[in-house]
Amino acid sequence: MRLLVYSVSGCAAFVVLAALLTVRNQPPDSVRDLVTVTALVVTVALATVIKTPLRIRSTTLAFAWVETAIVIGLAVAPASWVILATGVGVGCGSVTRLAPIKTTFAVAKHTLVAGGSALVTLLFGGIWPPHEPLHILLLLGVVYLVAALLDDLLAMPVIALASGTPIARQFRTDLDLRVAGFAVRFLVAACTVLILRADPRLLLAVPPLVLSLHLAYSARIRTRTEQQAWQRLARTTDALNVVDLDQVLTTAVTEASELFSADEVEIELRDGGRTIRGNSTNIAYDGVAPQPSAVDGQVMPVALEGHDRTDDVGVLRLRFAGPVELSEREQYTLRTFASALCTAVRNAQAYAELARIAEDHAYAATHDALTGLSNRRHLLDEGSAQLTTRHADGVTALVLIDLNHFKEVNDTLGHGAGDRVLIQVAERLRDAANPDDLVARLGGDEFAVLLRGLPAPAVAAHRAEALLAALHDPLDLDGMRISVEASGGIAVAPATGGMAELLRRADVAMYQAKRAGQRVATYAPARDTADLSRLTLGGELPRAVADHEFTVNFQPIVDLASGEVIGAEALARWHHPTHGLIDPLRFLEAVERSGLLPAFAEAILDQALIAAGSWRDAGFDLPVSVNVSPRSLLDARFPGAVLARLRAHDLPPDRLVLELTETLTLSQLDVVDRVLSRLRDSGVRLALDDFGTGYSSLSLLSRIPVHELKIDRSFAGAMETAPEAAAVIRSTLDLGRSLDLTVVAEGVESEPQRRALWELGCAAGQGHLFARPLPAAALLATLQRGHGGRTGALAPALHDTGAVIRLPGRRTGRTRPAPPTATDARQP
């Protein structure tokens, strides 16, 4: 703005210089001329003083009658006299009332107006000054129009810069008032010139007329200004009628800056100490840390309180670069605005609190209070929504995770420690999950992870393994290191049934994992005991046991080197009168959950021992292996029942091998120790089935006094393509040799597998390569038929007779028809 002032001043200086050169050729040379010049100076000075003020921020501008005095002067005096008189008169009228820069601008602006008007009179040449009334009105109108336009063109940019308003908008502001003012002042100028032409003595009537018109015009401007202020206040209070606090404060700052023409507006809230500061164009600061304002000048604070002077929410500060005195109307407007702002802030804060409470309630309704994870309701809602778009987003799967032995933590360390364990487990699952996954706690020690957008169903198993691997490292609990073991069930979204069915299937898979001693299991319809047909079978169990519908098939266990049978495993079957032969996977879980387990176990054991006796009588003294349910080991009467059946069938205890699964938990081991010890002390052999698939293989092995290890069939099938499977087999064989245990490999399907296992040092195996499960009589016939002329053998030997010395820890399987060889050194 200073650059604009200096530019206008330079142009005015050029006009004054031209006027001075002209005055040298036409100086006032009489008393009358001196009186005329003096009258012009006085008139301009009075026109400067009699003006309508307008405050813009800390600057007060004024609309004066100077252009009227200039036009009248040009009608009665030479142009150069008028230009110089204008400069002197404006200077005299402003020097004691305005700042130096404002005085300089006022003198320069009006000097340029006088110069421009004088230039127009020169264009009229010999007809100026006019003498005829019509000429007076026409020519005077042209000159006054030029003067008015010059005055606006010079004043409006300065006002726009001072107020921060676009220049075009500033020109449009109060245009009607300015045009009306120019018209009134033109009429005054025309009347004055006509009066001077008619009778100079009538000039005495001009001052009262000018004063009356000035007061009327000033009143009109004040009325218009107040009307605009009230309209702006109404618009501002309407704009404050929002519920977002940020929007309320931003609107208040920008609108208050415009409403009160302040250089800066600042709002400080008492709740939280938040301060927001800015002007009509931008927000300069918004925060809680106090920072000094860039506007150094007068500050007008007003409390943000209601009409009843209560509930003070903060303070509103108007900042001005210079001294400012608000009018009575502005002070009232300020109080009204502060009250409206107080109400708006309170409403926004109340709404924010209600929104927070509603959000908390909504969050609490869908999330677990202890861990912060989603709860069952949220999982079902999100899962149902996901299943509706699964075709577009990829495969959806659910992993259900249940902690093992968690009850021991609560019972031993207390529920507070249990809660901390759950919190750490939740954190690990959340960290291991992908951003798109939904991790939920369903209750107790049960968690679920909804896997979304999978490229293929097989990926779910890898993701589930990663989730459970995150729980492998021990937890730190008050300085103690606690290991957390978990079982997981995987289910891929079904075609029907929705989220409830998906959750049910994952639960079935998790139970299957626990029963099989595996860390993770994938839902398999064939093993689902919850469908209607299985429930129907469960209801038929008592009749099946009573009618001896349960039978036993036997799969031989073979010496891998010689191909001779050294034992057999009993596998239960249900010969249903309607459904035919039913696989044990479909009924064993139902049997375990029913109260018929002891009767079922006794029936299977009886048939196994009868078969072993018939083989012995035929010359094949083979031990028979029988799978034992963990629930049977919790029955203190079980050892007595087993030994009684051995005595009844006249079989030595070492002819029976009881195969145990890895689903025995540490808490159960204390209970079953006595049962297992009695069986072992009585001579019954024990085997650990499916070794290597459970998470507690080694810990169980250190507690259970077994004689044999049976490597799970999955390792034999994968050893040719997966180095990890071969490594597990090798380590298991090394472990068996170090502990003097027999190691049997399950699932031997081909000769390359047999040879590879034998080369690794595995002595025994079973699988379809040798024979499928057969009834007892069929197996006896197979033994008698033999292979390659050798009875009791099911495969050719891998070596010549006498070329290999057997490793220790072999099953005892004596066959009378087999000729003695150098490899017959077996343990008793």
C-alpha cells in the first residue's frame, strides 16, 4: 500500500510543478485575486473537515466534499490556482487530524483530482467557464463526473488494500450510496455556480445547504452501514449454527474479522486451552501451545458467556494494528456475537461429547473390553457382510484359535495373570494378522481371525500357521516365562449357511486339531460329526455295541529290511446294517462323547486279542497294537480291564501294544501317570502314535514311559519332495536309538519310500505297500501265503541273508514256519 501512496504522491508532485509554472505566467495581481485564492483554500479546507468517516481495521478513511469545492473553484478561478489551492487546503484540513502518510495521500489524491478536472476544462477551451445555465449544467456535469471517477479510482485501491478486500469487490461495495453522494454534491456545485453567476450575495445560503445535505448523507451512510452490519451479524450467527467445533471456530474467526474490521481475531477456549487465531482470509494458528500474535497493537477482549453471564467457555480477542474505538453499535454487536459464539461452542462441545459417548457405546458393543479386539457380534456382522461380496474380493476363511491349558494359568496364578496372558496373545495375533484381517476374541481363551481376500483356499493354511507361530515364543508375565500352546481350526466360507456355518466348521476343525494332536487342522466334511447323519449314528451307538456291529481290521507292521510281518495294528470298523461299512473317523468322536466308551474299548480289545491268539496258534506270534482314547486313560479301572482281558485270552502282556495320541495335555498327565505306570509295570507295551505332528511331542515323550514311536504317515509321503520331512524322520530315528525305542513309519506307499526309510535307519513300517487293513482271518491267510516262498513275509528282502545286522529296539514277532536266518536276533 505504501508503494501505491508513493506513486500517487509522485504524480501529484508533477501536477503541482506544472501548476506552479503556469502561475508564474498568471499570478494573482490584485486584492480580488488574493481574496479568491484565499476563499478557495478555505473552502477546500472546510470541505476536507466536513466528511463522513469510515473505519477499516485500525485505519479510518473519510468521504469529503473536496471534489465539489474543486469544481466550483474551476468555475470562478484559473485551473492552476485551483490545483495549488486544493493542495494547500487539503493539507491545512488534514495535517492536525491524520497521520503523516494519510495526510500525504489525501493531498496527493485531491491534487490529482484537481489536475484531472482542470485538464477537462482546458479541453473545452473558449466555452469555459460556461455562462448559460444549460451550458453550466452540462459542462459542470462532465467536469464533476471526471472528478468523481478520479476520486474513486485513487481511493478504492487503497481501501481495498487496507481491508484485504478484492479491488473489484471494493468498487461494488456501497456503489449506490457513492453515486447518490456524487449526485447530491454535483447539485450543490451546480447550484453554487448558478448562485454566483446570479448574485454573489446568495452564496451565504450555500453553507447551511451543504451542511444539511452532509448531515443527511452521513446519516444515510450510517444507516446503511448499520443495516449491513446487522445483516452480516445475522449471517454469521446462522453460519455458527453447526455441530462441528472446528467449523464453528473457523467461521467465528473469519466472520468476526470481517464483521468488526479487525486485523486479527483470536479465540481461546478454557476447556483444553485451545487457541485459534486468524483473519478474514486464513487461519494463522490453531493449537494449545501459547504463541505470540504477529499483530502488535490494541487488543479488545470479550468473554464468551451467555446472556445470563454464566458458563464462560473462553475469550474472544479482537486485535488491531493501531488505536481503535468501537462505536456503541459495534460494542453491542460484539457482545451479541460473543454470546452467539458461546452458545455455538457449547452446542458443538455437547454434540462432540454425545458423539464420543455414542461412539464408545458402539465400540463397546462390537469390541472386547479386555483385549480391544472385535467381539463375536462384530465378527458375525463383518463376516456376513464379507460373504456377500466374496466372489469379488476373493476367498474368505476363518481361523478359530483356542489356548491349551489356559485354565491352569487361572487356577495357578489367578485370573489377573490370565487376563494379562489374554492381552498379550491378542497383541501377538493382531501383529501377525494382515491389515485386512479381522481379529476377534469370542470369549474365554477362544480367538478368531477372519481372513479376507485370499487368492486361493490353500493360502488359509499358511496364514493360520503364521498366526499360531506368533504364539510360540514364551510370554513374559511378572518376570515368569510362560509358554502358550494353542490349537487352530481352519474353515473356508461355505456356499450356504453364512457366517454361522463358517464359525461352526472352524470350531469342528479346531476340535479335530486338538484330538489329532495337531497345531492346525482344516475342516474336512468327512470328519464333521455335527451333521444330521452323524447325529443319527450317535443315537444308534448303544444298539451297535449290544449287537456287536463293531469289528476290527488289521494292518500288518513289517520289517523294512526283510519284508517280514512283525506286528499288526487293530483298526475299528462299524458294520452298519443299513449304511454298510462305516469309517472310524465318522463315529469315534461320537463314541468318545457318549457314555459307551468303556464298552466299545472292551469290544475292540477283545477282538484284537482274539486275533492275536489265533495267529499265535497258527505259528505267527505277533504283537497287536490297539489305539487308546485319552478318555480311557482317565478311568482308573482301565488297567485292570486290560489285564483281565489278557488273562482271559491267555496272552502275555508284551503281545499287546497300546498306542497313545499326543492330545494328552500336561494337566492330564498327572492323572494318567498312574494308569500308564501300572500297564507298563505289568508288561504291556506303549507306543506314541503320530509322533512329530503335535506341538508337545518331546514334552510328552519325557513324561510318558513308551516303548515305541510311530512316525505320522504325512512325513513318509512327503520325504521325497520335502527336505523338512526327511529331517523330521532322521531326528526321530536318532531320538529312538538314543532312548532305545522302536520306531515305526506309517504310510509307506512305495518301494522307494521303503528303501529310503530303511537307509535312514528305520527298522519297521506299515502302509498300503505291504497290505491294506484286513480282517483277522484274511491277514492270517496272507501270512501263511507269504511272499517269494517265505511265509510271514509280505515283501522281498532289501538285502541278502546275513548281510545286515538288525538295529536294537525291534518288535518281537516270532513266526514258526520261517526258517532261521542270521538276522533273527530280536529283543524279547
